[in-house]
Amino acid sequence: DLPVTPGQLRLDYSEDKTGAKRVVEAGYSELRAEDIAAMLLAVPKVPAELRERLTAIVPRGELSDGYLRYRNDPQQTPRFLFRTRFQNLAWQPVSRWPGAEGVTGSITADNDGGVLTLATQKAEINFVDLFRGPLPVDSLTGGVYWLRDAAGWRVLSRNLAARNEDLNVKIAGYVDKPRTGDSPYLDLTASFGDGKADHVSRYLPAKIM
């Protein structure tokens, strides 16, 4: 890990004589998501796809205890490791991906998998092309895991729970995405409790119902 003092960012960059092999290593104790996005957008060699995505989602919120290592070698698959805690994270919806406000938790990820742990209070999830408006969330907790093996990718959760004034939802299951390109397989169980009918229109897909 890189030594980081409160509020400090340390960034190391190295490359070989040809410029083909590059290593970026960074660590921080406290940063704003919008500042990280601005720094990445200022780097000329940032891939165009990442640049477009960062510009579109407009990330914001507080990040802490973060570490990033990225290694690019033309003879191998690029490798990365990233971990951080986040508080009141927010981003705009893009394409089919929802936006959010007020998300708190932590994430650790590398090329082969990762874990997202949520400990969120008072947030909003915005499926802009699906529901009539942002969905309020009083509590969103649990973990989401993903891993890659010879068969492909698996995303799973055993304890994801969401609650607001209208209902409680608990979700467990997994999604398998085969390496062969076949259709993903979904095995999902959801349980609902304390449902109220007063705001049922919030949860009816606006584009379908």
C-alpha cells in the first residue's frame, strides 16, 4: 500500500523505455469523487470510452481509504486492483444503468472478481427509463459479489435488503454469464414485507403499465 496522510493523494507512474509497459499506483485517505473524475479526464491517455462514461455519469461524493494499481503490458491482459470506501456517492443514470443519490459502503475489485458492501441510509435510485421517478430508499444493506472462472462470470448476493416507507425487500440469488456468449442464467429469490398500497404507482414500470 502507498503511505497516505489525511486528505492526501499520492500518485506514482512508471513506464519502460518504449512507453508500452505502464504502471499506475495511487492511494488516498480522503477525496471527492468529482475530483478523481476531473483528474482522470485531464490525463491524455485515458481511453475514450472511459472518458465518455465519466462525463456522462457526473460522479460525486466522498471517498476514503482508497488504493488503485493498474498495470498495462502489451503482451498480457491489463491488470488492476481497486478498493475504496464511499459515502453519499451519487451519479447520473446513463443508458440502461440507473442513477443514484446517497449511496454508502465499500468496494474491492480486480480482474477476477470483487465485493460491494452496502450500508446506505436515506438514498434514491433512479431508473429513469423504467419508473415514473426516483425510488426512495431508507435503508440498503448487504453484499454483492462477482467472480470469474473458466465458465464465465457469476454475480451473487445472499443478504441484500432494502427498506422504505412502503415495503421491505430481501433478495438472494445469482446471475451466471457464460464465457461462450450464451444468454445469462438468473436464479433470484425476493421476499416482500410490510407492503402499502398507497404508493403502488411508484413501483409500476411507466414504460410498460
